[in-house]
Amino acid sequence: MKNNFKYLSVAFLCVASLFIGCQDDDYSLGALTAPTGLAIQTEIVGQDASNPNGDGSGKVNISVTANDAIAFKIGYNDITDLATAVEFTGLPSTIQNSLTTATVQKKFTSLGLHTYRITVVAYGRGGTSTTSTAEVQVVSNFAPTPEIVTYLTNDSSKAWKVDKSVPGHFGVGPWTGAVTPIWWTAAIDEKVVCCNCFYTSTFTFTKVASSNSFTIQAATPDGAFTKTGSLASIPGIPGSGDEGCYSYGGGTTAFSFIPSSSGIASETPSTQTSIMLSGSTTFIGYGALQKEYEIMVITPTYMYLRVQGTETGNAWYLKLIPAL
């Protein structure tokens, strides 16, 4: 009995000492203070007394500073066109003492003079945040090389269709981090059985010489190949259902050429030129895409496009040929 009591006493003392030791430690996350002094500075490239809105490149150097910030996110909104949504991206930052700074160059591509709202969120410890906005008026002037216009429109009118006869005529990969469809590519004739409308639709690009403008007509005799619901970029598509062919009356809208906004290098290859569709009633190839189609390669007989999907992490790729 004495031995049992001795062992119990030792065990009690060990537990008590552990408990007391735990009580002595005092862990703290520190003050969860939101960043302060958030400031946004803008410098329009080429701005001078004769060019108050820049040199026409659309480029703006943006500098952001804040006290006690550990990360920034930045978004851009064309408030001249209220249909444009804000999309946020991370901003690399440098911390010196308590002051955090970040710089980025943004190329705004809407043609003409536009006012953009720059929104910055500065994040502090524990998820705290501070938000600030600034506005900048920038002009973007852009003219594509004459060959691109000629190849696309034949300097009058030219119809194109998806080229089902080659592998990789449709594909998908990440929007950032890759410039090829590394996730999936279509085999020859792959969509014939499920969605032959993908191959019978035509897209006619017209140059209107009298006004130096351009139009596109989407003709879909067997329906539009698209996803449904909010992922469809054209009107009249059902709210739910599988990817497939859906009744669509076609449409004609204006389009313009703009400098590509993806930031990928010309040796990707890329022509650094994009087709920007106006309105919501036209599309090229697949009706679940954004409206800016970067022309990677174009010849009189071949066009290769890259475009961001309505699922914005995706880059879709399309190969087209003239519709004879």
C-alpha cells in the first residue's frame, strides 16, 4: 500500500508541474491592426503638356504604399463602360520596416479615352484589410498591321469556321503560367457526335471601308456550342444543362482590334493583337468565352486564337480555317 501511495504522489506531482508549466506560457498574435496610410500613385506613360492622357500606349505605372501591410490585391474597372467588372489580382510587394510598397505597370486597352477606377486592398495581420481607390484617364490608340486586317477580312468580307480536321483545334490550359492547352486538346472530329454545331457555325468578319470600322456575324444553323447558365456569354441559353448545342439566332455586332492584354510574349507566338467583340450577341467558336480573342497566328488560310473563358482561370484555344 505504501508503494502504491508513493507512486500516486509522484504521478500527481508530475501532472501538477506540467500544468503549472503550461500556465507560465503566454502566446499572443499581437495587435490585429489594419494597414494605414494606403496611398495609390499613378504615372501615365508619355504624359506631357501636349498629351495629358498619355502617348496612346494605354500604359500606366502604378505604385502602392501602406503601413503594416503584408500583401496587396489590385483591381481595374473601366467606369466609362459600366458593364466592365472589377477583377482582382495579387501584387508583389516589398517590406521595409513597417512600410510596404508595390509597383506594377498596367496596359489599358479600351480604344479611345477612358476613365479607369483602380481599387487596391491592403491586407494586414489576421485578415485585416484597408481599401482605397483612385481614378485615371488614359487614351489608347492602336492600329493593327495591314496584313492582319487583310488575312482576317480579305479587305472586304471573309467567313471562318473551326477546323475539325486537325488535332488540337480546341483546347484548354491555365490562363496564367502556360501559353499552350496543356490540360486538354480535342482530337480530329471529336465534337461531331455530341455537338456538331461547333463545326457548322461560321463567323464572318467584314471591313466597312466607308467608316474604317469592322463587324462580325455569327451564324449558327445548328445552334451554338456553349456551356449553360452564367457561363454562357451569349443570350438565350438555358440556365442549366450539359455543355452542348443550344438554339441561338445568331447576331451581328461591331468589333475592334486592340493591343492584347494577356501580357504574353510575341515569341509565344502572338501577334500582340486581339479581336475585341462589342455587345453580347456574338462569339467565336465557343459561347462560354470572354470577348477578347488574342490572335496568336494568322495567315490567309489559318487562324489560331487564345481567349479567357467565362471560368476565368481557363485559357481556351481555337484553330479556324476559311469557310469555303
